[in-house]
Amino acid sequence: MIRHIVMFNAKKYGDDENIEAIYNGLKMLETIKGDWSLKVIKNKKVDHRANDMDIVVYGEFPDETTLAYYKTHPTYQKCTALVRPLRNQRIAVDIPDDNED
């Protein structure tokens, strides 16, 4: 299993308008059907040191092939085109199951 975690922060224009637009755009990823689980979550920002990231996409995929399929889905491509201009930063990590290298 691979845990695919992607964090976004929005470009700031004096309000949280971009956070909502990014969140709503990323929510369409949850509609992609497949052998995985995926959630789009707003950061609660309760950490007392750093709260730079606004939204997190958390997915669990059975393997790299499935993750690659997910990333080629037309809905994923549409989401990327919508969200990219609104975000300031994107950080992604792919964490294998503890039993894998």
C-alpha cells in the first residue's frame, strides 16, 4: 500500500476565497472510482508552530500502478488545471506500507 499525501496552500489575496476554490476543486477527486480510498480535508490549523498548508489530499492506494492510473484519470487532469493557478505551494509525499522498502 502507498499513502499518497498532498498538501496545498492557497495564493493569498486578502481573504480565504482561494482556499474554498481549491477545496471545492480538489473535492472532485473523491468522485474518481477505483480500488483506493481518498479524502480531501481542510487543515484545522491547531499546530502552534506552523499552519502554512490549507488543504490536504490523503489517499491510500494498493500499489504504484493504481496510483499512476488515478493520476491519468480525466477528472484528475481537470482538477489539476483548475487548482494549479490558485495554489501557491504543493507538497506531495508517497509513503509505502511499513512492510515495504
